[in-house]
Amino acid sequence: MSGVSQSAASQYLHELEQHLGVVLLDRTTRPLVVTPAGKLYLDLCRDVLRRKEEFEATLDRLKNEVEGTVRVASIYSVGLSELSQLEHEYLRRYPEARLEVEYLRPEKVLESVLAGHADLGLLSYPEPSRELTVLSWREEEMVVAVSPYHALAAQPAITPQDLQGLDFIGFDEDLPISRDVDRFLRDHHVTVNVTLHFDNLQMIKEAVAHGAGVSILPARNLEAEVAQGRLAPVPLTEPLFRPVGIVHRKKKHFHRAAQAFLYVLR
């Protein structure tokens, strides 16, 4: 019934009796009879199960009582669609809560969190500091984004050297993702021809889709354009990942709604 074999149950009972120093079952009779010590232990087990059920019921009530507003500052490239899905799941679990999301540049995300305007921040390449706590969220695979009509679109994979001399669309130089891509190319002794650069991923995707060059972008952010046939993602033979984390002020006291959203995120 419980999925435990008779031999395993007997072994467990024997070990339990040794641990407690009492006999729980009188094995000299048929059928077996529960000893007074066994009845005491049985009552304890029933009480533990009852209290567990009460705990779970109370916990469910507490979950349903989550209310308040969670303020989130996020970089643009986390994606409107993804946060919409997260918000849908969050409100499904906690219908009395509210979620407010503001999309900002990375440095503005940090400023918003430090100033207390946002409870949580979502950004790439987060770095802890004396004032900030960083929680790892995910590692996003980077791929080469090309137009479906580009010669590289038919390749099963691309080496860094395949990018040598190509027109390249990058991020603004002051963004961490730009520095990481530059380091990646430099480590592989590759020089590209940067024709355009933008401060957000959406503009880069549009430029690539119109054939202005290629780029290196997080694969998960290309899903909509790939489904529409506007972009082709080609894996790199040398892996590159973009870390995305959750940041908040150190020693911040989270209200229940913020704690619940953090749980949904992670």
C-alpha cells in the first residue's frame, strides 16, 4: 500500500526499536500485537501527521493572503513577454498582489534598487557590493544572430574566426555585455567591423534582421524573431554565456508580496 516492502518495513521497525530501546510489537503472538510502548509511538505518529496537515493548510491560507505591490526594475533584454508570463504565474498564485515593472538601462536598475524605488532588480553581469546582494538567476547561451539570407545562416555552428572582418552590430561600449563580447572576440584574435551600436537589444535585432550586419546575442531573446522567420540563430563552437542575476539592497526587509515574487522568480 505504502510502496514499502515487508522486509524493508521489518528492518526499519527493528532499527527503530533499537534506537528507542523498547519493543513496539509483540512478535510472540499471531497476529502481532502492538505493545503499550508501540501504542504510545503510534499516537505520536498520528499527532505528527495531523499537525503536518494543519501546517500545510495554514501555509496555503498564508499564501492566499499575500497582498501588496512588488516593484521590479529590469533591463530591457529580460523581455516583456517573459516578465508577462512571470506576472501571470505570480498573480495566479497570489491574486491579491500587484507587480510593477520598469525597464531601465543597467546602471539605472542599480540606482533604482539602491534608492529604494525598486524592491528587486533584474540585470546581466551583476556585481555584489557593500550595498548590494546578488542572487544568481540563470546563464543565457549567446549565439550569432544573422539574417536568414546571410551566408552564415546555413551553418550548423560558427567558430569565432568565421566572424573575422564581418560587419558587426554591437551594444554601446559602456554596457557590460559589450565588454564581454569584445573580450570574447579579442581572446580568439578576431576583429570585426562594428558598423552600428545600440543601447538595447531590440534595436540590434532589427538592424540584423534588415541585413546591416551580424551580432552576438542571448539565444532566448531571439525566439520571437526566429519564429517569424526574421532572424537565424547559429551556435558558437566556443561557448559564451551571459549571466543574469537578481539584485536587492543588503539587509532589505522584504514584505510578503516581494518574498513571494522572489520565490516565483527562482
